Amino acid sequence: MDVRRADERYPGGDPQAGIVSRHAFSFGPHYDPDNLRFGALIACNEERLAPGAGFDEHPHSHTEIVTWVVEGELTHRDSTGQETRVRPGDVQRLSSAGGVRHVERNDGTAPLTFVQMWLAPRQPGGDPAYEVVPGIADSTPYAVPEAGAMLHVRRLAPGERTAVPDGAYVYVHVTRGELRLDGETLGPGDAARVTGAEDLEAEGVTESELLIWEMAP
């Protein structure tokens, strides 16, 4: 198990424009050949947008993009004609496939924090697709078969335990609160990369929320 702390993430964004980013993997000017991906996961970005701030239209291709809002409300618009508001508890996925352009903004009056995770598809190309699953229930898995991956969302009370899926690659990201995983205490923004996960449990220290990616070889 390889634990990566929140303060070890690569800084990014444009603070003057109200955008503060923290990247878990090699990203943009922060090139690190030893930190390009883990399993299918090639990016896990924590984004903080001030009211009125956002990312102007930009392209993506050959990437499965899954977004989880921690607080606030995210406005999404893309070149396929989709326009949605994504709120805490919703899972948003954009399959960029052969190519798509989108805009992401905080059009609300409160700060916005979201985690965006990019996964490499097993086969490139295809047509773009988009969906939002509103208010996904605790412990309900969300499959991304194009990347051979499954997302599990867990919300733990203090002292509550949950099994971590066994798998070739398991990525655990804490969005809020504190928890214990295999003797390590993890807080907001901390993550653990587990290779060959087997018989692991996470236990809430405080009320906590975690995102768990279960990925095939």
C-alpha cells in the first residue's frame, strides 16, 4: 500500500482566477515519469473554484472522466449539447471517446470543490457519451466497463467499518473526514494505492466519505 498525502499533490490551476487545483498524478507542467498512472487511473484532480470561476471550453479524447462534487454545484456544458448542474452525491461521467469539448464552471454563489478522475479506456475511439447518476446511494457501485473499473462510494460513521474490494489495483481517496486503512490514518485529500488488495477494511475515525476505485489488471 502506497499512501500519498494531500500536501504531496502537484499544485496547479490559476489562483488569481479563483481556480486552485491539486493533482495526484503527473499532470501538465508537473511531469513525473514515475507517477503517470495507477491501474486505469491517469488523473485524480481536486479542484476548488470560487464563485464565478471555471474552466473555459477545452477538448478531451480517449478518456473516461468521472466527477464527484464534494461541496457546491458544478455547471457542465459540452459540445454534444449537454448542460447540467452536478451536486454533492451525484456521479457524473463523460466518455470523451473520439473527441468532445466541455466547459466546467461554478455559476453558484458558494465555493465549489470537486474531485475529477480520468481513466484510460481499454479501446480508443467511439462516440462521446454523458450521464449523471443523481444522489447515488451509499455502497452502490458505479461501473465504468470501458476502463475495466468500478467506483464504490462509502460514507462511514465513527467506528463504522467497510470492506475494501479485493483487486489487482485499488485506489482509495478520502473526500471528507478521517479514517483508518491498514494501520494508516487518512484525512481529506489523502489517498492510498493498493496493489493486489486482499482482506482490507476501512474504519471511520470521524464521519467520513471515501471514493474507492476497483480496477482490473
